[in-house]
Amino acid sequence: MGKKFLEFLSKKKTLLFLIMCLMVHAFNAGLFYSLGLYPFTVLNVFSTVFYALVLLSFKKHTDFYLIFTYFEIVTFSFISELFSGGAFSYIFYVIGMVAVVFYLLPAKIRMKHLFQSIGIIYALVIYYIHMKNICLFPEYKAVIQDCAQEIGFLNLCITLFTLFYISNLYMLELNTATEKLNYFSNHDLLTGLFNRRFFEYIMKRNKSENENEYTIAIFDIDDFKKVNDTYGHEAGDCVLKAVSNLIEENSKDDYIAVRWGGEEFILYMPQTNADRAYDILTELSRKISFTTVDFDDQKLSVTVTVGMCTGTDLTEYESVIRRADDKLYYGKRNGKNCVVK
């Protein structure tokens, strides 16, 4: 539930960030009005109207909203500190946005470092205002001093919350991207089966393990070129997906189905002797032959030829594959739609 909620926040991050900015300014407008700090009230009203207009015209994947928002926040913070003589700690907003802008703006925006540099300059200027106690409205100094600590603390909390929220979304997206990268590096994109690289990796990794008996079967779709030539490559892709789904669905959990290349698949069957493997593969071949693939109002018949070989030593798995491949081609030359033991 927590991960799904974070995924929702990630998808809506720009919209939610704009809504949060609107709510902060609307709250501040009411707060400063109640304190009698009218210049701050007017400033926050203008910012509230700005975000309301932005949200009313909001469109998905529009980067300039974030750019305008960034400059609104740092400029608002600068003006607010001029009004207060640097007493309200709006420098926290600017420092927070220097980090946030790098995450929110997409990678294609090459001006990220420029925006960050501008934010750093704003932060230095605001700090200078604080050090020199520059204040455009000295008549409000007494009221400002009375509430400076509370408002400064509020601004610190808002900044920390934003950084916490953004950093967690960043970690979620980073982990999601890593998971996708791992999946795509280990799986065939069309069929979803493991790819050849991953299969060879796990077989080499498991060479030191003792294996009593295992079987490797190679499947080849019969007359696959004819399907592509007659109906097109989209039809061929449909056939590949259908066959791969049947192989995966009708295999045990500890069996490994692999897209070996082209129209060939491998099924690694650990702890399975030749007789047991032959029965399983024969039944699977039969199910495939009874299956029709729907494509553009056409029903395509599919059969496979299977070559299988059993081994007892995982260090010799490559030799087992070669022998299974030889049996596959024997079956292709002698009628197809069969399992060669």
C-alpha cells in the first residue's frame, strides 16, 4: 500500500507540488492578515493567484510550469526577506529549491545547473539582507520581531517536509528504474522469458552445485519463416508470444524457460530424467499443436519441434545443449512437430 501511494505521488509530483505551493501561500495570506502585516498579505495573495492560474491551465508534462514555479519561489523569498529584514528565514525555501529543482526538472533540461546557480545567488543575497538588517518596511519591525521565530520555524518545517517528500520520491524512482533495468537486462522484451545472457549466467554460476540429473530441451517453431512471409512480422510476434506463454504456463516453478534466439526457446528442467522430461515435452508439444493464434481475423496453426538431452554434470551444460540442438535438427529433417529424445 505504501509503495503504491508513493508511486501515485511520483506520477502526480508536479501537480501536487503546485497544489502545496498554493496552499502555503493561501495560508500565509490569512496568517499575515491576522498579524496586521499587510505588505506580506498582498505578496502572498499575488502568489496564491499565480498558482491558481497555473493550476487552472495545468497540462501534463509541461516543464515551464516548474521553471516559473522555481523563479516564483526564490523571488518571493527574496522580496519577503526584504520586507522583513531577513527575520522570517525564507532563505530555507531558496536552499530547499536548489535541491528540489534538480529532481523535478526532467533530464532533458540542460539548464538545471544554471537554475541552481541562480538559487545560490539568491540565497547569498538574502543572507546579506539578514546580516545588514535591510528592511523595506521598518514601521512593521516590532510586529515582525514578535513573530519572527514562529514564522521562521514554520518555514523550516515546510522546507524539511518538501525535502523529505522529494527525496523519498527520488529514491522510489531510482529503485524502480534499477528494477526495470535489471528486468530488461535479464528478460526478452517481446516474450517476457529469460534471455540467453541470463541463462548462461545462472548456468555458469551453478556449475559448482551437484545436479543428479537434468534435461535441456530446445524448441523450434515449425515453418516460422513462412508465417512471417505470409502474414508479416506482427503475426510472427503473436506466434512467438503464444508459444512462449504456453511453454512458461505448462512448466514447473523450478523450470527455466528461455528465449534462445529467433524462433528458438530453451527449457531447462532440473532434477528431471529423460523419461519424465520426454513425457512433459510431448504433452507440451501436443498442447501447442492444438493451439491457434488469432491475428487479423486469421487463425494460425502452430507446431514445434523439440530436441532434448539429459545430463548429470552442470559443467557440461554447453555440451548438453549442443546434443539437444543436434536432435532438434534431426526432428526438423524428419517430419517436424515431434520430440526427439
